[in-house]
Amino acid sequence: MQFTETELQGVWLIEPTSMVDDRGSFTRLFCEKEMADCGLATRFVQHSRAHSVKKGTLRGLHYQEEPYAEIKLVSCVRGAIFDVVVDLRPNSPTRYNWLGFELTPENMKQVYIPAGFAHGLQTLTDDTEVSYLISQFYTPNASTGVLYNDPAFSISWPLMPTAMSDRDKRWPLIRRRTAAGAS
């Protein structure tokens, strides 16, 4: 496995390495030791999967507030996604910066998202499935988000959204949340 820390401290791109022979291939997708050697959390209490029917579906930007902040390990198991992380950590020099990654079953890339980041994705194909390893149990009263097209982030989504939840359409702008005392 190859671990690459990104310019957003704590966000890692993980690229599994396949062993290929005439039978096919074998790929290790998770290794507690290798992750711990990089200083990454290895305890995940939930494994969730999201299925999106339509190309252009947008999910996010979601996170859980402290003390229930989540670490996520995200991969795409069918179709293709543009996966986005936004730094919301109050004292971070990269606060409000974002990164996007194309994840597919073929490239097998995974994104490690530390606590303090909002997460969202957009499907690049119909019939897409995303897998999440999550470090915290889902806590509805701690679950929140910020608007996907907030000008504070200026995220360059690859497509116009074709489907979104009503909740995702109504998240507040980050400046309003900050003015109200939240981060």
C-alpha cells in the first residue's frame, strides 16, 4: 500500500498495490500496522455503503460535531465519484481549503479523512456505490453540514447536481455558522 499525505494535513490518499498473476489479482485494502505506522487511526466502528442511481448525484458536505467527530476511510466500489474534503478545523492554516479525488473500483484509491473535515461526493456515473469505514457511531444530534456550493470554499464540482437530498440543499453557508458561534 502506498500512503501519500496531501497538502491538507491529516488527509491521506491510500493506493493499494495489487499482486497480479495468471489467476487474477490479490489486493490488500486495509492494514492496521501500515496505517498506524503513518499515525492514522485504525479503529472503525461502522462500515456503511451508499448507493446512488444517477450520474451527478451530490451528497454532502457532511460532518459530525465534537465530541462525535468522525474519521472516515472512503472508497468507491462501483461506478466513479469525485470525493471532496473541506478543512473546517478552527486553528488550521488551511481552514476552508478543499481537495477533490477521483475514486473508482479500477484505481482502488481510498481517502482517509480526519476529524474536523466536511465530506461530500458527486457521482460521475450512474449506479455508483461508495464504501465508508467510520470511527464514530452515527449520532443524529451531532450530524450537520455546510452548503456544497458555499463561496467560502469555491469547490469546482465536475457536474451540475442532478439529485440531492432536501437537507443537503438547505445546509447553511459557513460564514453564517461561524457568525452564530459554530465552526
